[in-house]
Amino acid sequence: MREGLMMDDYPLSLTAIATRAELYAPRRPVTFRRPDGSVGRLTLGECAERAHRLAGALRAAGIGPGDPVATLMWNQPEHLEAYFALPAMGALIHTLNPRLHPDELSFIVNDAEDRAIIVDGSLLDVFESFSDARAFSPVIVVHHEGDDDLPEGYVDYEQFIADAEPLAWPEPHERAAAAICYTSGTTGRPKGVVYSHRALVLHSIVGGLPDANDLCSQDVILPVVPMFHANAWGLIYSAALLGAGLALPGPKLDAVSVLDLMQEARVTRSAGVPTVWMAVQEALDAEPDRWDLSALSGLLVGGSAVPPSLLRGMDRHGLTIVQGWGMTETSPLASVCRLPAELADADPETQIAYRARQGTSLPMIELRARSDDGQLIPWDDTAMGELEVRGPWVAKAYLGGAGAEKFTDDGWFCTGDIVTLNAEGNIRICDRSKDLVKSGGEWISSVDLENLLMSHEDVAEAAVIAIPDEKWGERPLAVVVPREGSAPDPESLREHLAAQYAKWQIPERFEFVDEIPRTATGKFKKTTLREQFVDTAV
Ligand code: ADP
């Protein structure tokens, strides 16, 4: 090989991203809301400076290169400081999801071999539910005004960093590990994904592109998606890289709190799972003039399928949703759905149908899908297969070699998502493989049924699960949350579905509930629904 003569050894590191924020965007705002509802303000420069002191204090406490340090925090400035400090000092940031079961958290902190932990004061009870599992040292607590005194053995975050010698960032290797995040266990035991600096840097750059999240230095980004959920979809590092401001909402993610903060911080971009935006839409429908959202221009929505009814509903408020798809294993952003130029003048319903797709892969991400018999499916939008993915920010293995069957011999990762691909390779997710309903040998997509049900005027939310059936193998069962003040009857819902579905695809059974249980990342928890309804199946 004749080599190029460029500085190819320059490391693509998060250190460079943290330094960039510090040097070029020190005055950009970091607005945050505390658990008690109070709003505070810092800047990217102040957070970066505090990150140097946090790193110095951690180094003095014995944390060195390659050591994982857990965080149990909301989207808050101290979490941003840990996002900067830990990878930049050569350690690993391991974000913990406080909504997981204590047994799962115990398993995760031991599997990752976490050395120390930083905890928000409002999460001390969660911490104490698994703190016996491991000897963390130190345990650093972000203590809020008015909270009880810290118990013995815990260190106050502000005291910890107050007099610390700021650590100058060492130059890391781009392949060095920078962060750990566990898959949330929607499908079996949580597995650790270990991100490299290089992967997260490339992900942050590409994630900012106009056809991806479309971010720039003028933006103020409000990640509703938690910083413990797959790196907050890359928005934190993209913001630092580009010099965009941040609005960090803390624990309160109800619609009114989110909308208040959007107004207060003049937010331009936000991101989160569909259930968050369904609640926001309801609040806006009820009080369309309450909030000044004139700065807000886009919402990135993903994590589960975006129902067309939500796209339409938010369009009515002048808020454009763009759908993305990804997984913890893909850092997570792998595809984004932007309307192709050819459809710019198409009728609204054609556009909505396109925008309800999961999108085209980001540059450098390759996609393919294989049917049950192992053959690659054609890009004809009809054949269904399991999606596989490869690229520079996709995991090549899990921590400790778990889940090896998810990686193919020729270097692809099997997602477990069942898709069709259109002629441009744009993904349409039909289901997760374990959620598909197989009735009389034919597949029924629960996502499609849910979307159509949620477009019924009396339906707020709907989830479809498979229940065993003697004659057909499986049948779909629809769990429905009625819109406030309405009481839809199964017959009208069946009629609504009959407009697009064959008779055999329409559920016989409808169950009406007040709410659908959520996973730790805010998705419909179908495992719980199955437990709840399968026993009572007729
Ligand atoms: P988990 O769901 O196990 O908590 P992740 O947060 O990594 O783990 O979720 C990844 C999965 O979420 C994908 O495999 C896919 O099933 C689902 N998903 C993500 N984005 C979308 C989307 N836009 N539409 C449909 N499903 C999605």
C-alpha cells in the first residue's frame, strides 16, 4: 500500500470535543432544572472548567486510565461535567438507568467492574437499593439545597471538586474505551456496550449533519432522552463539538415541565421517545397558546415507532418531527428519515406515510436484512427480514463476550428488528422479532396495527401483543388507552382497522386500560402486557 501523507495518527477523541467546547463556545448556555423545579444557569465554559477539577479530584482519589466510573444522574450539569471529565482523563463513563430493577443494577455495576460512582441526591434511595453489590470508592453525591445531610461515607460533589487541582487532559488513543452503556434488557439480560473515543466522535460529527439531526452552533438543544439512555442519542457530544447550548431538564419530564423549559431556555431542538411527545401534543392541544415555542424548529423522535397520528398532531402546532432509528449498540443513531426531494410537493398523506418510516442509513453505516432462510431480502419494500448493520460506531462485541450470536462471521450486527427496505434502502420497521404476531403461518406487524389504532379519534395509546391461540398459533390482542372523556367500543375500532386490514389481521380481543406499562427507557413494555393478558386468553 502506498500511504497518504496526512496526519492520520491525530486521534479522534472526546478530549478534542471537550477542549473545543471550552475554547470556542465557552459562553453558550447550559440551562438546567433541579428536582425541586428551580432553574439554574451555567455555561459550557464553566462546565468544562469544573470538569477539569472533577477529573483532578478523581485522579487524586485513585481513578486512572481504563477505570469505569458509574453515574446515576438525570440530565443535569454535573452529568455533563462527567461526560467531559471521565473520557477526557482516560477513564470510562458508565451511565446507569435509575429506572432499572435493583437486581439488574447490581448485576450491571459488577459486570462493568465500576470503581466509583457519582449520584444525584434525588437518587440516593435508588443507589442504596444496590449499593451493597459493590465497593464503590468514592461515592460522590450531588447534594441539593434543602436536602438532608449526607450520610457518613459519601462525598459532596461540590466539596469534592472545590479545591481539586485541575487535570490537564492527556492525549488519549482514539481506540481507547470512553464509555459503557448497557442494553436495557427489553430482550433478556442487559449486555454492556463499550464505546471507543473514535466511535463517539464520528457519531457526533455525522449526527450533526443537516440530513441527520441538523445541528449548529446557534442551537439550544433539549435532550428529553436521558443521558443514561444510549448517550442521549449523541446530542451532548454533538452540542459540545458544534458549540450549541443545552437545556437539561432534570427528572421532571412531564409535558408541562418540558414545555416550560423549552420556552424559558429558547430551545431550538429537542429529542425523545414518542410517548413523551404524545403527552406534549395533548398539552398543546388543550392549551395551544400557553407557550411561546417560536424558537423551536425540530423534534428528533425515535426509540420506538412514531405513529402517523403524532406526526400530524405535531404538524398542526408547527412542530416538525423527524424520525430516527438506532440502538444502544449503534451509539445509537444509525438512520434518520428525511423527506426525499422527489416528495417535496407530494400530498400531505404521502409525506406522512414516508415520514413514519425509520429512515435511510447515516453515511458510513451499512444496512442489509435477511429472511428466515438466511437470504438477503430485496429492496422492494415487501419482503421482510431481520435488519443487520455495520459501521464505525456499531458494536463488534459485548463486554465479556456476552451475546456472541448477535454478531455474524462476516462482521455485521443482527438487530432483532424485522424490516422491509424500499428501493432507496429506507427502513420500515414492522416489529421486533419477538413482538411479531404469527397467525396461521402469516406475520402480522404489531407496529402497523398500533399506528392505525392510534389514529382513531377515541384512542390515546395502543399496544398490540401476540397471545397464544389453539387454532392459529397466535392472535393479536390490542391493549388500548381511551382518550380522556371517550369510551371507544371494540366494534368501532375493528371497523376503523377494516379500512386497511384483512379480516384475519384484525384483533378479536381489545382490552381497555388506564395506562400502558413503560420500560425503563419509556417504551411500551410488552413483556408485562403479555404476563397480564396471556393467562386470561380465551
Ligand atoms: P431497548 O429497547 O432494549 O431498551 P435500545 O434503547 O437500544 O434498547 O432500543 C433499540 C430498539 O428500539 C431497536 O432495536 C428498535 O426495536 C427500537 N427502535 C428504535 N428506534 C425506533 C424507531 N424509530 N421505530 C421503531 N423502533 C425503534
